[in-house]
Amino acid sequence: MRQTLLLLLLPAALLAADARHPVAASTRPEEVGLSSARLERATAEMRADVEAGRLPGALGLVARHGKVAYFETVGQADKEKGLAMAPDTIFRIYSMSKPITTAALLMLHEEGKYRLTDPVSRYIPELKGRTVAEMNVFYPGDPKHMNRAGANREITIQDLMRHTAGFAYGNTVATPVDVMYQEAKVLDANATLKTMIDRLAKLPLLYQPGEKWHYSIAVDVQGRLVEVLSGKPFDVFLRERIFEPLGMADTGFSVPKADQGRFAQMYGLDDDKLSVADPEWSTRYLTPPAWKSGGGGLVSTAMDYFRFCQMLLNGGELDGRRLLSRKTVELMTRDHLAGVDPGRAASTGYGFGLGVAVHVDPAASGSAASVGEYNWGGAAGTKFWIDPQEELIGVYMIQIRPGGGRFGQIYKELAYQAIAD
């Protein structure tokens, strides 16, 4: 009965969520080879997390064969304000920004602006002649006692896209190079992308280019590269070339004042107890930032992000608007780590393409996802996945940082067990 009611209400809910663009047609799960009863397990899991106080609220979307078959919200987007989780709730998607940035850069690849094997320094000269950190064995954690060696080769644009450039990130103190990033304010929300490059150029790499997969600030370098190659500010390029063509009206680097009543609160989770997170994680999105972070700065809704996913699953096209060729999407979503130390990626059963993780070994991952499924997530627990073999898309949205990472993977497997054909 609950699933039937949801399906009756879904078209109206989707239109209410955003009347400014058409959305994929809703359908009964059974019409696309999914089980309503089994999808209810995903709802029950989300509801259990809310009732146990592990989540304030959650949103799940599953689509197959181009149709949204499941779209469920539970709990609240803001407990303190009594704001219910809704189909049009706006979320910080953090690193789910990354595939969008890489797609933008690949659009310029299709225009002949560069080759993947080109050195980044051809277009951003500040990054030429990189050095690589060599830790002193007697002071392994001290940047002041660190030596620098010359890089064996230039960083390529492919390195940026597959996280083999050798950069650190600077959002932890995991390595002395990360500490140097923090001291240099590389991740400065008040800086421009050009300023970010100027600061980054003075610091050593953590690894030799092409040597190892290491999650890094490379996608923000991609954002600057989009500016240089297109001649447009990064946010303008995204709006004109991706968001407007796809009808992603609620996606951007800030939340307009008129929409701030739909913006979810951020929470932290410690020992399964929720608390309101640092207010700065909310206030920074209320006005347009100086630093347009392609690596983690976007906000979006589940339906907006679904439309981006459906474009990729369709081979680069949605509703008659082509953003990428089918061959470019295939290039983006195949594993690019052959001959590279996969680092942390190896133990998960995933390789890495251009901006997305790619499933290569179900035995290692323990996932029911098909080989070739690709995905990524965000720091606040948001997650998406696209399975070309099953023509399946999933989007899961919560706002938990830290502590939100485990929930999306559970939801993903519950979506897969609902496949019934």
C-alpha cells in the first residue's frame, strides 16, 4: 500500500520539486524489472537509521531503463527547524562535484582543445618543473627536514582526471605535504582558482606523476584548466554547458536566498549520536564563493544529479541535448589504472576511470554491482552509482560529516537486491 501510494504521488512530487524543467517519467518498479516489496527494504533501512537517531533524514532514488521507479524520503532535513526531508531538498554534494568537473573538461577535449597526454604545464605554466617530496628517515613527519627531487616527467591531463598527478589534498595532516598545503592555504575558500594554482605551484608533489593513485586536489586544478581552455569563469562554463542544458536548476556553488529554506542542515555522527555540525559548513554556501571548487564545492538535489547520471548512462545525451559523445563517456568510465600502483583503490575491487571509480572485481568488492558499474560519493555521505549493464541509476542523499560514509553502500546493495528480472 505504501509503495502504491508513493507511485501515485510521485509525478506530482517531482513536478513540485522543480517545475522549471521536465523530469524522467515515473513508473511502477515491476515495469522496469524491480520489486516493490524488495525496494521497501531500502525504505525500512533508512527509516530504522532515522528512528535510531543515526540519521536526521535520508533520500533515496532508484531509476532503471530511464525511468524513476523509487523516490523515497524519510525523516527531516533540519531537525531544529522541523524541516521535513523532501524531493527538492538541497544538499552539499562535496566530491560528487568531481565527475561533473571532469565531464566539463572532457567536453573541451571533444572540441580539440587538448589531448589527454598533454602536460598540464602547456596550459598552466605555473605547474612546470615539479619537485617531489623525499622524507628524511630521521624526521619522517617534519616538512622542514624534507628533501626534494625532480619529477621524472610532467603531470598530464589524464593524471589529473585519474588521481595520479602526485598531488596531496591538504584537508588532513596525513603527510608532511598535506601540512604544507594547509600552511600555504591552498584550500582557501576566499581565494580564486588562479590563486590556488599559484600557491600549489610552490609546493612539492607527494608522489612521482603517474606512479600511484592518490586522492587529491587534482580536480580543482581541472577547474582552473576549464577556465584557461574555455576563456570563461568555471562556474559560468558549468552553468551554460551542463546545468542549463540538463535542467539542473538547483545545482551550483551557492544556494540562492529564495531557496535557502530547502537547504539541509549538516550533522556530525559520533558513537551513533547526532550533533549539529560546524555552522561554517552551512554559511559558506549562502553567498557565492570566491573559490569555485570543482572538487567539492557544489550543492544539488537528487533529481538534478539524477539527470546528470542519466545523461552519462544515455551515452552523453538527455532529452535531445548532447553534451558528450558515447565514445567519450566510454573512455571516461573505463579503468585507467593499468600499470599504476592503485593505492587504496585496489582493496575495494574498484579501479578508477576519469573522475569516477569503476567496478572491476566483484569478489574483492563484495558488491552485487556489475563489472563496469561506476560511482562516486561525497564527504557528507551522498552517493551515486550508474550500472550500464543493468541500466540502473541510484542516488542517495544524507548530510552527515563525519560518519556518513557507511550508509550509502548499504543502500546501494539494497537497491541491487530489488532487481527481479
